[in-house]
Amino acid sequence: MFAQNLRYLRKKNHMNQTELAHYLGRKSVASVSEWEAGKYTPKLPILEKIAALFKV
């Protein structure tokens, strides 16, 4: 469910994976791709940044 919501919110806000990765301080877009694929869930500090960015 997180993976689907992250992709939805990112697209709704007209962001690509690279832009989101940059905002979150990630050096690689691979993390965002893996989160959206459901392979991994980000740790709490990243989740807090995502929540703040998308106001959820």
C-alpha cells in the first residue's frame, strides 16, 4: 500500500523519481524506485520527510 501511495502522491505533485530522491537527500533514484516497487520501505526519518513534502 505504501508503494502505491508514494507513486500516486509523487505523480499528483508532478515529480519524477529523480526529483523526489534529490528532495529526500538520496544520491540515487534507485531507492525511490525500490520503494515504489514495494521491495523496501524507507526508514522513519525518510518517511517523515515524505509526509512533510506531500502534507500527509
